[in-house]
Amino acid sequence: MQTIATFSIVAYDPARDEWGVAVQSKFLAAAAVVSWARAGAGAVATQAHANMSYGPRGLDLLATGLVEAAGLDPATPPVTWDELFAWHEKLTIFDAAGNMTQFGIDPYDAEGGTGPGGDGWAIADIWDIPWFDEATGVFQINHERMVEALDAYGEFIRLMGPDNLQGMRSVEGQGTWGGSFNAEVQAMIIEGYWHAGETVKEKPEVAEFNTAAWVPVPAWRAGDKIQTYSGHVTSLFSEGENAKSAFPIIEFLNTKAACDIIFDSVGWLPGLISYVESADGSKFPGLDFVLKSANEATHRYYDNKVPIRSFIATKFVQYREEVFRDTKTAKEAADAFQKDVENEWKESGWAEKWGV
């Protein structure tokens, strides 16, 4: 019998939905450079030519079939939260030990979990919650739509398991704001206009398959196309010692030359209408949708100027977790949230200043 000294083997157990890969070679630690595996995708071995770029490229090709394998059509993304949850169920995968290896979406990740703040408040915008009246200074954080939204968001986390999600997030490179999306363990993300270009710069092999769509809305407002507008400003104190000499820096940041540097190097679009209007939508996958969406949105939301919004944002994180961990119902959490905000509004003196 002929002795074979060098070989690779890849195996799949359909009953357990598990892959394995092994390598035999005279070279020590060959498996470290020729075997590759990714949860939810598969495994490959590149022993004939141990080029370390072959493994990730092969896995990327396998990973592109995840949506189709789940019976989903990327050309028709979910438009309501019910549809989004159905996608989330099909795209969330656990191994035989019950560990989550891939998930559809974390609704509180990135822009989905912001606010209230400089980037608006996603949950309130998506559910069209009149949570603060600037004219009267009255809060409605325990509005019935907030209760509905907290419960809906919570279902996504409950499906994954809060501790499962936390464990996945603790792995280096699988954090929030694009980390787990770029690592291809998170299939969908609620993000801003910068995502198209930023992903190209950070993980071009992932960006190649990037697709942008409208953020899903509750079924009762199906068909609404919503956007939240905000911005980052360059501030300069007029009484500053070097105000006059520093002002040209602000002027330069609004020139085409500076905008080109930012757009080309990190993929961000500047807040200049003239520049945005001339931007090439084909430069980054998903960017064309973003550029067109500004004129197609049916509902637009802006940042509420609330002096205690940092306090509200902190409490939001606290109470949303109490909901998805089932230590409070959504109604109980919203009522407690409302009470805390009203107390802070009064104790901070803002209720009196507002004339409430």
C-alpha cells in the first residue's frame, strides 16, 4: 500500500450541521496556514499552495450563499419588523452545544441603539414616538408605541440569548459598530450613510457584497421611508486666543480638496450639498442607494434639543436590558423610564427654565 505523507481532509456532519478540517504534512504546524473555517459557511484547505489569502477568499465565496441557503432573497429585503424578525430567525445559527455562531441582526447595534443624541433616537424615529414636546417641555417616554417598540426589539435579543450575544461580542473583532458585521457573523446592521465607504476601507471583501435598503418599520406604518438627519460641526470659540488664525482650518475643511481626502481615505461624505450632489454613487457598494434616498424619504426626523438627553440615553440602555432579560415588562420599564426622566427634568432645574 502506498504511503501518503501529505493530505488534507474536510468533512461535514449534516445531522449536527458541523464542519471540520484536518491537515497532514511533514511541515510543522502546516494547519495554521492552510486550514480555514467559518461558522455558518464551511471549511476549506489550501494545502497545495499555502497562500494565506486563498482561505479567506474561498470562505467569502461560501458565505455569499448564506441568504439563499436560508431561503431568503437579498433583492427583496424586509420592510417591516415582522419580516425582519423572520429573517433574523433564519439567519441566526447555534452549534450543537447551544453557542450562537451567527446571527441576523442586533437591533441595538450601531445606529439602531443610539439616542437620544447627536444621531437622533432610532427607536423613537422608527416607531414615530412623540417622546418630547419642545414647545411644552412634556415627556411621553412611556407612550404606547415605546412599549411596543421595546418589546419588539427585545424579541430579537431573546431569540439569540442576551448572554450568547454578549459572549460573541467579547471575541476580538466581533464588537459593535461594524465589527461583527465585518467578521461575517452578523448578517444585517442598522447604520448610517458612511457604512458603504467605511466598509470598503475596513473590509473590502465584505463590502463587495454590501447592499443598502430602507430601515424596516412597524407593520402599521408599512411603506414609510424614514431618515434621521443630524451632523457633526467644527466649533470655534470666538473669544479663543487663536480664533482668527484657526478659522482658516474650518474654511479648508469645507473645500473640495479636503472633502476628497476624507471621502477617498475613510469613505465619509461631507455635509456639503454641492459635494454630495456630485458624488459618484458607484464608488462604493450601497452608496448609490444612500445618495438617492435623500430625495425619496417620506418621513424625516431631526435631533431633539433636550438638555438632559445624556441622562435619557443612559437610562435607555438600563431599561431596554431589563426588558430583553425579562426582569421588567416593556410597560413596567417604560413607566419607570418616564418617572426617572421626569424627576431628572425637575431636579436639574430644566422644568422650571422651560416653564413647565
